[in-house]
Amino acid sequence: MKRGNVISPIALFGIWELVGRLELVDPLFLPAPTAILAEAWSLARSGELFIHIGVSLYRVGMGYGMGALVGVSLGILMGWSKRLEEYLDPLIEMIRPISPLALLPLMILWFGMGDGSKVIIIFKASLFPVLLNTIAGVKGVDIKLIQAAQTLGANPGQVFRRVVLPASLPTILTGLRISTALAMLAIVGVEMLAAESGLGYLLVEAEHVFDTPKMFVGLLVLGALGYLWDRLARVAQNRILVWHKETTLEGKI
Amino acid sequence: MPLIDARNVSKVFGDGQGENTTALDDFNLVVVEKEFVSIIGPSGCGKSTFLLLLAGLELVTSGDLLLDGQPVNGPDPGHAIVFQEYLLFPWRTVWKNIEFGPEVRGAPKNKRAEVVSKYIKLVGLEGVEGRYPHELSGGMKQRVAIARALANEPKVILMDEPFGSLDALTRENMQVELLRIWQENRCTVIFVTHSIEEAVFLSDRLVVMGTHPGRVKKIFPIPFPRPRKREIISSADFVALAAGVKGLILEEEK
Ligand SMILES: Nc1ncnc2c1ncn2[C@@H]1O[C@H](COP(=O)(O)OP(=O)(O)O)[C@@H](O)[C@H]1O
Ligand SMILES: [Mg+2]
């Protein structure tokens, strides 16, 4: 990290702390950073914070995992078969523009107030970037690269595994990364609207009792989780692409 | 028996909307084993099309295209093609790119390693086996593409303007290398180029194609003894032969 990158946050927190200590702004609206940290510490010690984090991560993980799995496999099939794409495309274009949160009432009706309805919403939010990127990735494979493989003796299965998959993998991984952000957006919305646990719920609960430091803790944790997840996805992306370059995909995927 | 026998070959491309392009019409060419044949002609005369037919990536519309006495009916590792754009697999190292053919054909690991290192040596790529294509210069990429094609030990190697995107010096260097490789390996080469000098320098015979429709206009035997040195290109015989070819092509382009 460049040194310049830390100057602005430090300045911001410094001024913020000053404003808070001098009570230039009512602490109800803007508690000092140290007050927020103290709140975070007590939430962590009581274990409450980790329960909410755990619940949110579970829902996001399930929904995102399903979205990734379905998105990649269906995307490969649809990218490979023009027929299948033509069949499914209208359906996809119908469901895709619907905001995931708009589906919540119906999903609660169908799957109840438990985790099921929430996981489905996350699934919906994560699915389409993965699906569309996978389709684009598979369809975007250079036909001449495929021909080169054919002239070297590759049969259709080998062309698929050794050329189509690796060639489309960068695009697929991009889709998987975009979805991480969307899944995080969706989980907060869902938990704010209809949950008794999770980070979204923590925010709403804090609002009800005017516990502003708690609200900030929720926001901080969400920011940190989103950031970490994206980092993780980035590292995985780089590693997978290197791994991928170094092996043959034989028997893999 | 000729290795390649093209008899009255024609190829018509349809664009799906009723517009047809006759890329080749009544194209005839016989190539014997171990021959180095170059094809030259104006843009769009069907040179690439002929190579794609030989590679089995396109099928003839009419006529007979025989390879080793058998009609070509699809891609086959016995007739390898090297494209101008190299078309290396970017996710594979130099070594793995060259190994691709033997690998998909199920050669055992030790045999594969043997073949790959042989061709890495032949094309002069020692020391860069572990690099990825994006870490190579144009000339090196083309060497990888050639080695990858050779690793299947094909009877015929088809090259479509393989040196077209190289700078002049690298190109001259690659021509000399190609002759050396061919001399050591002695497979049959069909070589498409835009450069008369390159074609005359490399080939046993030079096919000049005419356009509208694509066909063979004239075949020049190139009598210079082998092995050839770059210096022959300034000899009187060479210059005269090249001028003759040029005259014929200019006439075609009028
Ligand atoms: N796939 C294709 N579909 C339609 N027309 C094609 C196709 N490939 C080549 N052609 C046409 O066939 C003719 C010969 O093309 P090509 O063999 O590429 O020429 P060259 O390699 O000699 O420049 C050109 O008119 C070209 O437009
Ligand atoms: Mg061409």
C-alpha cells in the first residue's frame, strides 16, 4: 500500500474523533470512533456479534454456493448448446431484472420465515452474474483455438475440457467475483426486512433503540466482510488461474 | 504415389443468405513426399482455403482431395497446420503447448517427454520451456507453434503465412531455421506466403495462384541446390526467377 493511501483515513478518523469528543455534533447522530470501538468490543465479548456474523455468513455461503454451482454448470451447457440457450434465454431475461428483494414476500410465503427464503434470495442475487459470464465465456472461446486443438488430434471431449473450459475460466471467475458483492447487498436487505438474526437485523435492531454506535459497528463489520471476501476471491482467482496454467485439467472440473 | 493429390477441387462458401463465394475452382496440384511447396497469389485467391481443406477444417464442395490416397474428411494429426496467429494455448507453458498433440493422442508420459524435448531442441527453445506464450516474442511463439505441430510427427505440415507478422530480421532468421528443421525432419511442407523472395528461397516448387476464381496459374520449379544459404537471394539466377514470378503476379492483379 502506498503511504498516501493511509493519510486520508487517518485524517478522517482524527477529525471525527475530535468532533465526537467536543460534541460538536450530537453523539446520537455521530458517536466518536472510540465509542464505536468500545461498543464493538462489548458486542464481541458478549458473543452477540459473532452469532450475527455466523448466521449471515451461513446464509450468504449457502445462497452464493448454490448460485455459483448452478450458474457455472447451466452456463456451460447454455454456452455450449445454442439450442438450450434459445430455449432458456427468454426465461432468464424475465427473471433476471426482478430485484432479489422484491421476491422476498413470495419466498416467505413459499419457504417460510426461516433461512430457506433468505438463502433463495441470495441464490437469486448471485446466480445471474455467474450464469451470464459463464455463457459469455464459453461462447467467446476463439473458434480457431478449437480448430488448432482438433488438428492436433483432440476429440470433442478433449476440446471441451482442455480448450473451452480453460479459455473461458477467466470470464467465469469474473462472474463469480461480481456475485460476491451482490450476495452481500442482498443478505443485508433480506435480514433488515425479515429476520431475527444476522448483521442486517443487528442494524435494524440498533435503529429501534437509537443505539447509534451499534449501527456503526454493523456497518464496519459489513464493510470488512465484503472487503475480505473480495480479497479472498481475488487471491483465489489468481491462484486458480496459475494452477490452471500449470496443470492439464485432466480429470478436473 | 503422390502424397497430396488435389483434382478439380472446388470450394464454394455460402454466407447463409444465398450469397456464394467460389474460393477455389478446378484447383489441381500434386505434391510428392518430402517436398517443400510454396503457394503465392493475390489476397483472396483461396490460399488459406486450400490449407483449411487439407487440414480437414473445411470440406471440398466438389472434386477430389486425397492425402496418402485417402480423401480428407476431417482434422487429423497426420496433417498439421500452423497459423499466422500462432494460436498457442495461453494457459499452457511452452512445454505443455508442444505436448498437447501427443497428450490428447494418449502417448505415455515418458514417450511424450522424449518427443517434446526433441522438438524443443530442434526449434531452439531450450531454456524457455516453462514460460507462458505471453512471455515470448513473436519469433519464439512461431517456433512453439511449429514444434507443437511437429510433435505429432505429421506427414504434412501446412503453414499459412507463418512469418507474416514477424519483423524482417526475425523473419529471415526463421526462414533459415525452417529449412534446417525441414532438412532434419523431412516432412512435406505446404507453405503459403506473400513474399516472393521467401517462397523462392524456401521451396522445391512455387505455385502461383490466380484469382476469380481461385486456381493454379503456374508452377515454377526452383532448381537451387540444398542446403541453401541466404546469400543465394542476391544471385543472378535467383533474381531472374523472382522477377519472373513477380511479373506473373502483377499481370494477375491488373
Ligand atoms: N468461411 C468463409 N465464408 C465465406 N467466404 C469465405 C470464407 N473463407 C474464405 N472465404 C472467401 O473465399 C475467398 C478466398 O479466401 P482465402 O482462402 O482466405 O484467401 P487467401 O488466403 O488467398 O487470401 C475470399 O473471397 C474469401 O472472402
Ligand atoms: Mg489467407
